[in-house]
Amino acid sequence: MESERVFNFSAGPATLPVEVMEKAQAEFVNFRGIGYGIAEASHRSSAFEEVIDGAEANVRKLLGVPDDYAILFLQGGASTQFAMVAMNLMLPGKPALYADTGAWAAKAVKEAKLFGEVTELYSGADSEFTHIGDATQWAIDQEASYAYICSNNTIRGTQYHFFPDTGDIPLVADMSSDILSRRLDMSRFDLIFAGAQKNLGPAGVTLVIMKKELADRAADTVPTMLKYSTHIDKHSLFNTPPCFSIYMVGLVLEWLVETGGLEEIETINETKSHALYEFIDMSIFYQGTAEPGDRSKMNVTFRLPEEELEALFVKEAAAVGLTGLKGHRSVGGIRASIYNAMPLAGVSTLIDFMADFEERHG
Ligand SMILES: *Cc1c(COP(=O)(O)O)cnc(C)c1O
């Protein structure tokens, strides 16, 4: 079966570890001897309780999340978090600071403006969002409600390699496309969220890691389901959670622990992205689009000399088992998403194909 699988470079939903899917397949019909599947189990059952508790414990273990932070598994995708963050954290009369590093940050700004004033902390517009620079140098208004960044721009292929020092102002980060891809100093962050479908599992669940005390800010007018405190109080079980997606995320987390944790996955991600960027930099046929110092280790974006060649590249790649390489429709070009679950063999097969394609068309 596995030999028939292709290398899937899709930006999300994205490739999952084969071992994880095989484990899910093996226990799909009868979960660990209970006589029925986890997709059929009550979210109040002890079987599911073990699943969600195990997932939470592994998030804490992998990232070193302290006890004063809550771990939540919510619905509505990362896009619902754009609004929830502002609804819950915006303080009256105090602006929120947003760094605009591209489309996902811009969408978050749009939602935040519904609930208060937004001040631009940084704008990548002048550089066509190919640049982030040294965020440690950004001045942070200590009267602000919070500061907000998107740690990895999935579309443009940029990623923060330095985070702003926000002092006493809470730092919020959309880590949808690079969560658990590298070690992280949790003490720098007050709220992190990530849709699961890039680096954590299938679509349907959004991970939120937040300092519990931040939830106290929300006004009484915030709807129950959109209040962080509701989900903190009920341990993500206020209503029926996306049980099966949480189970799959749990398996991915176990796989990450078995792989050697974040230190090991960071090294592997380093190796994969380095190999690909090194190849691109040695070629004059392929051109990386992001500023070298701000390049993403998750989404590698590049261009070919002509759009017709890019279309042919995507087509020929798919024919040899390398799929999902078309760049986001808003920017064009090529994008190779090489999340945690993309094996090194996928990247080296892609590089071999790129060399061959250049030889034939360059
Ligand atoms: C994919 C993505 C989103 C949107 O996630 P949804 O779960 O589809 O709402 C938000 N932010 C980033 C950085 C993403 O990559």
C-alpha cells in the first residue's frame, strides 16, 4: 500500500505520518478493545477522556507548557481565532498591535477592527511580504491590549526566526503552519493558536494554548461558545468537540514524541529546508521568493523563468508522484510545503526532479 503513495506537498490539509494513519486504520472499527470505534464514542466516555487527556499531556510535554496555561481543542478553524482573540483580549480604549506579514495577518486585522482599534506594528507590504526582518527591534507600546503576529506565512513562505520582546504586553501568535516544528520558548507567548490541518493532523480542530488569566478579560457580552473561559472551565468539553480530529492529533503528537520531540524534528526540518534552499540558490533557473533571512522552513516558495514553465513543472511533477506543488492562487509560482510529516526522501526526490526538469527545460 505504502509504495503506491505519492509525496504530497500540499499546504493544507497536508501530508500525515503514514504510521499515524496505519495506527488509526488498525483501531478504527474497534478502538483498543472497547468493541466500537473512537468516532462512535461519547465525548464523555472514559475512552475519549483518555484520548483528549493524552493529547493535552503531550502538547505540554513537547512544548514545555507550564500549568498556568490552558490547552484547548476548539472548532471553527484558525479563522475563528482571528475574531476570538480580539473579542476576548481587547481592552477598552487600548489598541491592539498587529504585524502585517501577509494574507493571514491581514485577515486577523480585519476581524480585530470589529472589536477595537488596531495599530500596525510592522508592515511587509513594501517588500511584497517577502521580508520580516528583526522583530526583536520593534518598539512595543506598553499601553496596548496585546501584540499579534503570524509566525509563518504559509502563502509567501516567510517565517519569524526572532520574536518581538513585548514586555508586559501579551504576545499572541497564529502558528497554524509551523506549530511544533521547532523548539519554542513558551514564556515569550501568552496565546498561541493553530488550525490542525498543516502540522498537527486532519482539519476540524484548532489547538489553543493560552495563559488562563487572559480569559478573565472577556466582557459579559461575548457569546458563550466564543469565550475562552467557557472552554477552559469545561476542559474543551463544554459541547461536543471534534472527537475524531482530536484523536488523530493525539496520534500525531505521540509520533512526534517517538520521533524524539521538538529538538529532533527541528533538526530534521532544518535538514530538509536547507537541502531545498541550497539547491534553489545554486540554480539560476529557480528563484526563491522570500528574503533569505526570513525564509520559511515549512513552505518553500520559488519561481521559474516563465509561468508556462511553472504550469508544466506542476504537471510533470504530479506525473512522477510529487503533488500539491502549485503556489497559492493569490501569488502564483511554486510552493513546496514540507511540514513535519514530509519525509527527507520526499525532499530529495523533489530536488532530483527539479534538477532533471531544469536540464530538460532550462
Ligand atoms: C491555513 C491558515 C489559516 C486558516 O486556517 P483555517 O483553519 O482554515 O481557518 C490561518 N493562519 C495560517 C497561518 C494558516 O496557514
